[in-house]
Amino acid sequence: MIDNKEKLRKIVFRSLSASRLPQMLRPLLGGEGAILMAHRVTAAPGTKYGFNSNLIVHPEFLDELIAEMKAQGFGFVSLDEAVDRIGKGRDGGRFAAITLDDGFRDNLTEALPVFEKHGTPFTVFIAPGLTDGDVEPWWEIVEAAVERSDSNALEMAASGGVLSFDCSTDEAKADAFEEICRVLSEEIDEADQVAAVRGLAGNARVDCGNFRQAHLMNWDEIRGLSAHPLCAIGAHTINHYNLRRLSRENALWEMSDSAAVLEERLGERPRHFAYPYGFEKAVGEREAQLAKLAGFKSAVTTRHGVIQKEHAGHLHTLPRISVNGRYQNIDYLNAMLSGVTTPMANRGRTVVTV
């Protein structure tokens, strides 16, 4: 669904693309490089509603984006090398590192061939709880449940009782999706999300296990991908919880134990971490300190921004540029990579941390 904010952003992007402002300000605002963020890379169609379409990019667009950035002089490097280069200037040109969150199977089947074509390193952040089926990719399950339901009574259990959501029209489905996500994110405790989501899915006849097996990599696939010379595996907590909603002790356990599990499963301890959700309500200064305490070399958020030399002192709150399925336009990405949109999205700040 396209909301008014999205329409406004696209108007801004079109205006920037029609002007020379990004090219003019790139030397001033473009920084040393960028860390790109994606989730799913697939040519397969999603639901007709596209509630999570921001998380899905087409392999052809990824191919086009990498080729365009290379033509502009970006050097694609591993996240390890990107972090090492922060604060050392632009010798050798601007760098770019690609990251993918959550471990969807299309990272292996559809994104990897693009990376191999270009010789592009990439990092996949894995939450073992998602892989093992202890928790669900609930945002995907909610979309599937809303799509399947044609009634005015899609129900979900919450702490205050059973909630009912009208799904009788397309507009009602859009409102239901937004409200269910809000309730899960703000009202239901992280540890109680899985039961609520599975109950909702059952009411809509959505099989969570089948969905997970169809769309998420298993450990054999992750192990094979981790052995690929272009790929590194990073940690993404155990259960993909919003860390700011947890106690300090539980948040630290989610971080440190995810690294331990990945080391046990894959034979190498991950050096980099991605905060689940990664926005302001999900990561703050406490979480940055915990990521450092857990031993990670760096940690990335989902906050919008390019990498500046000042980030050498903020390696555990690095921003990323989202490769967003609703903005699959090279001109839009060029505007973002120029650094022009960083202060626009961050109350005037050009160095984005927390």
C-alpha cells in the first residue's frame, strides 16, 4: 500500500532527480561510503496487497544498482573491510558493503547469482530462532493471514482479550495489517508475540511451518552459503526481538548467545551484528554499548544515512541505505547515495548514529 508519506517521498525524489542538487552536494555530504540494506531479493510476486513490498527487491534491480554504483566509482567490499576503512578518507574511492537481514532463501537462490556475476561481497544476518522455528517472521505471517481472511472477524489474542479485525474489503485489510503490526510491536510483549501470531495464523488457515520452510533458509543452506568466498554471516539476535523492549540482561543474552549459536553451527564466530528493526524505538545508546560488550566489531541499524569519517567513533551504530522495494529507481538511489537525503531524514544531521 502507498501512504501519503510515501507519495511525498517520491515527489521529493523526483524533484531531486530533476535537479543537479545531488551531484553538486555529493562531495560535501556523500561521505566515505555506504552500507546497503536489503531483506528479500526475488522475482516471485508477493501478495496483491504488497504490505511488505518495501522488503522485496527484484534481482534485476539489484543487478542494475551494483552495475551503476561500480560505474560511479564505488568499490564493493566486505563489511569487515568497510568497517576498517571508516575514518581513513576516500583513498581508493568510496566503498559500498551489501547486507541482507533475516536469512530468506531467495538470498541464496536469487541474490547470490547477482553477487557472483559482479564479484560482490555480502553479509547475511541470521537470527537462529527464525531458522529453528522458535519464532516467526511475524510481519510476513500477518500479511499472509490478512490476505487469506475475507471476513470481518480475523481474531488475535492479546493481553486485554481477543481482538477482532475487519478484513472484508481491501481498504479494511490495509487498516487491519497496520493495526495488527502496531499491537504486536507496542502492546504484546516480545516473548508473547509468537503465540499471538500463531493464533492469528490458525484463524486464517495459514500454516506457519509451511511458510517458514518455503521462504527461510535451513541450517544446511546457511552453512553452504557461509562457505561461499563472497559471503559472511552476521548475528541478528536469537529471537529477532526489539532489544529496547527487553531488560539489559535479556538484551545482552540475545546478542551474545546469537554469536555463540552461529559459531557452534557454522564454525566461525560472527564479527558483525544487525539490530532487529533497527529504528529509534528498537536501538539506542544502551544497545550500542551492549553490542560492543558482546564483542562485535560493528553493529548496523536501519537508520537512513551514508557513512562519514566520524562514524569511526560510532562503529556500533552504523546507518544503512535501504534498498527498498517501493523505490526501485536508480535515480532515487543516487539521491540517497549522494548524502542529500541523510539530513532530510534525520532532523538535519549528516552523521547518523542513535
